Amino acid sequence: MYETVFPTDWGINRPDDKNPHIKELLSYTLPELETRVKNCVYSFLETLFDEEEQGLRHYYRADKQYYSELDSGNFLMALNYLAIYDMTGDAKLLNRGESCFKWAYNHATETHPMFTWQGGVRDGFKHNELYVKYTGDAFLTCISLYRRTQKPEYLFYIKQFHNFFKQAKRAGFKYKYDTNTYQWSDKGFVWRSFGFPVVCYIELYEATGEEKYLTEAIAWGNHGLTLQDENGCFYLLDGEFWNSDLTAPEIRGLNFLYEITKEEKYLTAAKRFADWLIVHQGTDGSWPIGIDNDNEVCAPNIGPGDMPNIAMSLIRLHINTSEPKYFDAAVKAVRYSITMQAVEGGKYPLYLDDKSVKWGFWSWDPLHDITLSGDQTVHHIRGILFMAYYIGSI
């Protein structure tokens, strides 16, 4: 009930094709939305798949017809395939997801048996820096693959990711490890993404039934509570900046902790954060990338994929509170998400004759560098499906 790949993970079943509320709120019928997300994977994402490397190139730049290199984003991008595998049962997509995971594990993860920091996932720009956030992507996809395949090697990898999180906790809940200095840090462009360990350990607890993983989730959650500002926000970049990419896992993790422990402090924290978000949500349903602790927008571009990711977390909060404001904010965010698909009638109907553009989702708003990336689509396709199925269930 905690994995967030496909709506049935949360017990939300597929509604009737003719459910009128889906089109009323999202402007498209359920079959139309399902076609759009399937086309995103089968048509757009497949153009990024490198058959020789057996992994996904991170993005495509339309104005230069340029495919980027492969990187650790393959951990997260694998979920594109798993979501549509769950929808269609197409075994090829499960194989694709496994291939993407293995590429990232082999090329972007510290795996040396002698290193105490094994299991850490490297930054794409500074390979000496290992991040809790990126390891969280690997951890979550690994659990998802284990649940679908029951292959024992995924339990081996999970032990390594758990080790890295454990070392981070022992260092005082730090979030970045530098293999050049052998030092942990939580300042200096460090993503204090406490939500990732919380969600990872809760999913692992659900998959294995081992209480020690719930204990780890609670420890990270209690640490996270100490990071909440009096205004309800979590400024998880150096304690000074809110970032739209450091929001969805935190709200989800706090909701999950509340559901398991029944302790109100977790739900209260999630509500306070969501209330802050609603105040800052744009009329189009979006949020800027960054807001500082003076409540000034410091990074005005929009990272569109963060909107549906936040929406999924607001759905979970609505499930736990029944407060309409959280549902309304989630609907607005997904409506915005739909506009960012590269199709006729979208916000940016450009380069649509290019097969590596159509059905993808633009990486930035405004467009900035004319790219479409697989790590954005993973949030769009899940957010659209979760929202549509949820609307049809209530």
C-alpha cells in the first residue's frame, strides 16, 4: 500500500472508461489519458533507449537533435517502464526497467566490497560525491523490481543501499559523502532529502516485514521534523531554500509514518507543509523551482515534472484528511502537467515532427534548453494515472 508506481499499489482500482468526473476535472477521458501516457513510453522514451548500452540516455535536445549521455538517472527512469508494465503486462517493459537499473548500478554506484560507503550513488557532475537523494532513487526502484521479479540479487543491492543510508544516519543525518575527503556534509548544495530514507524504509518494511526497517524510517522521519520551519515549509537546500524537487517524498513519507504509527505529529507536519505549498501554488497549478526563506522566488523557472509528483503526495494527504483543498491543489498540478506534453494543443507544440519529441514532456517552463527528459516523464505518467484513477474512485 506504499509503493508509488501504479495506482493499484495504493488500492486505487481502474475506474470506468465513461466516468464523467475525470474529463470534467482533467479535460480528457480516462482512455485518452492512458493513451497519452502509453505513447510517452512506447513512442518518446524508446527513442532514448540505447540498445548497445542497455540503458536510457537522460534527455533529448530538440533544437540540436542531441541525445545526452547515460547517467544515474536510469534508476529513476526505470519506473517509466514499470508503471506501463503494470498497466499493460508487457514483459518487454519489465526487462527494460531491469536493464536501466543494472546500467545505473554498474556505472553510477559505489560497489567495492571494501568501502564502507558502498551503496552510495554518485553525482553526475562530481563523481566523488555520493548523495542520499540519488541513492533513494536506486533504493525505491530496486524494491519495485524485487516485488515484481522476486530475484534475490535485488535483496543484495538493497543491503548496500541500506548500508549507505545507515552510514549517513550515523554521521548525524548527513546527506552527501565526499570520497576525496572522506567527509559527510549537509551544507554546500546538499539535498537534505529526508523523505527518501523514510519512504524507502517503509516500502522495504512492507516488502519484508522486518521491524528494523520501520525503526529506520521513524528515525529519519523524526530527524526530518527538526528541519521544518515555523511557517510549515522545509527549506532542504542548506536550510535556506525550498526546492520543488524536495517536496513530494517528504509529504508522502510523513503520511506513511502517520498511517503506520498513528502519531499525529507526522500528519500535522505534512499538513503544515502542504498548506504552505498551496499558498505558493500558481494559478496555472505550478510552483517555481526555488523559494528562499524570505518567501521570495529565487529560481523562477518551473521543473514541470515536480508538479505531478507533488500531486501524488497531496492525493495521499487527501486520503488521510478528506480536506478538499489538498484534492483541489493536486488536480491543478496535474492539469498543468498535462499541458507540458509535447503534443498538438500543448503549451509548447514545437518540433512535433521529430519522433524524439512528440509524446514526451518538456523539461523546463519556460523551455530554457529545449529538452525533454526521461526523469521528468516518470512523474508525469504516474501523476496523471494516480489522479485519474483517484478521481474515479471517490
